[in-house]
Amino acid sequence: MSIPFGDVINSIFSGDVKQESWRYIVQNYRIPKAITAILVGGGLSLSGLLMQTLFRNPLAGPFVLGISSGASLGAALLIMGTSLFSGILTFDIVNNITLAIASSIGSFLVLLTVMVVASRIKDTMALLIIGLMFGSITAALVSVLAYFSNAENLQRYIYWSFGSVGNLSWVQVGILFIVFISGLLLSIILMKTLNAFLLGENYAKSLGVNIKQKRFLIILATGLLAGGITAFAGPIAFVGLAVPHLTRQIFNTTDHNILVPAVVIYGAILMLLCDILAQLPTSAYVLPINAITSIIGAPVVIWLLVRKRKMIF
């Protein structure tokens, strides 16, 4: 729908508009969608930075611990599990709220398991491998559910897996904001620790860093951000992996006092741009946000790496 710019401004500030439907679209769809894009982009970028620093691995992202896979399993159990109980369930229990709850429970259970494991092992690389194994297990369970699911529920799950920032109510946006702020505050508190981790755990330990405790807090911050975002917006790829690299190339630094706020800002900008491109002009169709983030973001990162001729990490 084409809404004049003046009416958009009036809708935001409760001024006069020619059609009340325009005000409803702006206040209850467009503004929540923009805020969600900011929170999703900033949160995934920040969680990706935390994981790359913790594991000292440029290929690490916000979902390497299997948290996104846990959320996907929760959503799959709700959506496709109903096929197994179609004779018992006579009403549709799948909606935005129940999907968010199921995804949150799935990501929380995986996060809890990873944190228990993290408290028992000393090797960070072993933790990374265990996280990848959790992801493989949950992906296998989702495949089994998909095999036995009917076509309608399978299509519904695939649509959820595309990711979306446009289906949240103001209440859901508020919950997501609280989760985002919690993860951001934890990350700000850990900035000095993250700088110490860049030189290795032995160096960090020599500075008096409690490795087990700080690793626990980093995983907790990542779980809050990645798990909460996946629960509300679906599994959105690429942003958490690429934006930290993009930010390091732009600022030519590995100092987390600069990187933490920078990745939040750049991640939010990237998601807003991708959301604008995903909404086809003069069309009711909205492209999957996952496809847009990869199509737009990957060439930019490649161009920066070629231009700089080296990777900063």
C-alpha cells in the first residue's frame, strides 16, 4: 500500500491522516517491524562477535552452540508434531505466541545443556565440537519429524525457517527488547574479558580472569540473544557471522570497547536495509529475509576482504 510521506509522519505522531487504516498499518505493523529488525540485527551481530572471540575462530557464529537448532526443534515439534496427534488435537494450536514459546523452550533446554557441559570441561574447542554435535542431533530429529509430517505442516515449518521480522505484536517486541538489553548489558560488562580472551585463555588467566565463570557468562549472553531472537523471528543466518568481520575491517581494530557498540549499530543498519529490500515495491510479496541477508551481505564482505587484502582477527 502506498502511503504519502506526510501521512506516515502524522501516523507516528498521532496527527491527522486521510485514512485511519494508514495509521493502523504504520503504528501496528511498520514501526514494530522496524524495531524488530534493529533488535534482531544488533543482537545476532553481537552474539556472533562473542562466539568468534570465545572460540578464537573466524567461522564461529551465534548458532555454533546449537541454540538455534534447539529453537528449530521446538518449533518443529509444535508445527509438525501435530501431524502425529491429528486424531487427538481437534483445534489449531500453532500461532505466533505458541511458536515463540515452543522455540524459547527448545533453545533454553539446549542452552542449559551446553552450560552444564561447559562447567565440566576445560577445553573451549571441545565445547565448540559439543555444540556442533547438539546442532546435528536436533537437525536429525527435525528431519524425522519432517518425514512423517503432512504437506501443510511441513510448508508451515519451512515458512517459519525463512525468518521474518514482521509478525510481532507490541507485547512481543517488548519481550524481545528486554532479552536484547539483558544480553547487551552482559556483553558490556565482559568487554575487558573479551579483549583478554583474544590472546588466549592462558594469557587471560595470568591477568586474573576466572576462565570458567567468564566463559559461562559469555555463553549465557549468547544464549539470551541468539535464542530469544530465533524464538521470535526465526533462524536468520549470515548476519551474526558477517557483521563482526565487516566491523573489524571498517574500524581496523579488535578492541571490544569499540567493536561491541559498533557491531550492534552495523547489524541493525544491515537488517533494516535487508528488510527494505525484502519488501518488494508495489507488491504484496515479501521475500525471505534469510535470502536477502546472504545475497546483499556476502558480496560486501568479500569486497572488503579483497580491498583490505587481509583479515583482521
